[in-house]
Amino acid sequence: MLRSDPSVAIRALRGAAPYIRMYKGKVFVIKASGGVFGDAAATRGLIEQVAILHQVGIRVVLVHGGGPQLTQVQESLGLTPRLVAGRRVTDGKSMEVTSMVLNGLVNTQILGMCRELDIAAVGVSGVDAGLVRAHKRPPVSVEGQMVDYGFVGDIDLIDVKVLQQLLDDGLMPVVSPVSADDKGQLLNINADTVAAGIGAGLKAEKLMLCTGAPGILESVDDPRSIVSYTDLAGLARLKAQGSLKDGMLPKAKAIDPRRRASRARHVVQVAGQPARGSVHERRHGDADCREHQRAVAGRAARLT
């Protein structure tokens, strides 16, 4: 067995120490797409790094999606998934499946990995303690056509008291975006939107949107055309030229500073087969982008 060079760990610790001091006690809201959890190596790579953040005193809230898993279960039950502008149309039967997959399958899978990595994590949904209060979205015009999204919710209020209590107790909330209206009707809400709202409510230092996609692309057909930094004008230009499609549309809304989501917003690629446990990243956020890149590099080095 090859013995690791202790000098590498020492250098990594020296590099990471300033950032640990900077962010200790601060809140990071991390949203991970369902595509990340469809790959065992990507799942482990992400949760290992979340464990480091948690263990050095950063207060992490992990919000998850589950689109690919939901599509797979829907199809196995003979249901046809339908998405419009990156948002899933959810009828009554699909809402039952959504609750089963997000609150059950995906959330529990993440909690199992957290237990293995010694993270004290608690699974919650938007329904729990009135965390996410929402109403059923009325039919809306999308690209000139009226679309009824079914049991899809728009957020009225996010009450983060339950998350604050969990964080104060040293626990890491793992949040499913399923919510309900005031009459108890379950509603499907986009996880990017929920993460942005939680970031605002907790006054998070950072909002990170982790995805299996390469990131925001200048050209959707060229995975090498990654946009490393952009602003509101850049997002508007990308949307106008058709570069923001499908699931990237709600992510673009989530990283809009006008939503008051957090001090910094990043879109992060979590690649399958991460190299030695590292997470390969592309970011889109504020002016501390390069600074944060060095911080994550320091944390990733600690995994080597």
C-alpha cells in the first residue's frame, strides 16, 4: 500500500485554514440535482465534501431534487413524464409518485450515505413544520401557450425556524422540496427555487447548485463552452439567445441576486467518477468566485 506524503496534507491544511476561519459558523445552502444521486461515485464524492464542510463548523443545509429517479419510477408505472420550460407537469397520480420518490427514495438514500460518513443529518420536507408554504400554480403562459402544471406549487412563504433549530443543534437538514398548501394538498416545487428561498430565509453565505450537467453553456451543443462567470445582463443575454434551456432555467432564476438568495451563488458540476474524491466545478456568482475556488481546492486537497 502506498503511504501518503504527510507534507501534502500539511500544505492542504495551511491553504484551507484561512477559509475555515472565514466560513466557520456561516450557512451554506447546497442544492444537488437528482442526476448527481443517480451515480454512486458522484454521490459519494459530493457527500464526502459536504461532510468536510459540516465537520469544520460550516452550517450546511442540503436540498435535493430527484428528476431522473422520478422519471424512472413514473415510466415503470406506465406514466408519461412531461416537462415544460424545465418544470415538471404533475397530475394527481404523479404527485403521489413524487412524494414517494423525493421524500422516500432519494432523501433516505442521502441520509444513509450521511450515516456512513458520520454526518448527523435529519431528513425533512417542505411540509414539515410549515417549512415551505405554497399555493397551487394557476395556468400560465409559456412561450405563447397556456400550460396547466397540475399539482405544482408556487412559494408563498418559507419559515426557516425548523432548519435554524436543527442547525443550532449541530444537525444537517436534508430537505425534499415537496410541500403543501394550507388545506394539506401536496405540491411539487422545483428544488432550485426551494433552495434559493431557504438561502434567503437563513441569510446564507453561499448558495451552491450542484448538477451533473457541465454548467451554464454559451452554446448548448458545445460542452466546452462553459461560462465561468456571468452577471444579470449576461444571464438575460444567454436566455435571449436560447442558451438557458430545461433544468438550467430555474437555476438561472435561483442565482439571480434580486431574489436575495444568499451573498454568493454558484453552479457546480458534480462529475461522475470524481478524481480521488474531488468535485469538478464550474461557478457562476459574485466577485468572490476565484476566492471560493481556492477555498474548495483546499478542501478537496484534504481528501487526497
